[in-house]
Amino acid sequence: MTAMPDVLEHVEQAQAHELDQPYILIIWNDPVNLMSYVSYVFRSYFGYPEAKAEKLMMQVHREGRSVVATGNREKIEADVSAMHGFGLWATLSKADAA
């Protein structure tokens, strides 16, 4: 019966690896928020300097979306929730799936 602990260990390792996989926060363009407001959110929430916030905001505006943060799943889920609180359209995705 040594196979059972090996299977459990493998499952635990796979789950730990899944949690460590990087996720991305995607902000989507919307017809509601002003560009200046989106830039403000990036500066105030993420602490980005003005130039980076403006660059990301313009990417959202021109390309329809921008990856504005990366991290583990729990962090990015919290960031998505915060962006929804600011009224922005945000989703998360695995970094390798984007």
C-alpha cells in the first residue's frame, strides 16, 4: 500500500505548483470610465508612476485591454475585486494562457 502516499504526494505537489503559477490581471476597455480616471486608479491602487499608468491606460484605450499586474492567483483575485470596486472591467487569466 505504498502507492497511496505517493499518489497523495503527487496531488499535493501539483496543487502547490498550480498555486505558484503566475496569473495576470487584465483591464478591459469600457465605454464608461474616463481615461484620466483609469490612469488615476493605476497610480493610486498599484502605486505606478504617472508615465507607467498613462502607458497602460493608453494600451487599454487603443488595444482594448492591458495586462496591468501579475502574481499568484490569490493576489490577482484580490486585485480583480478591487478593480471592480473602482468600476473597471477586470478579469484574471493564467499568464501562459494569455
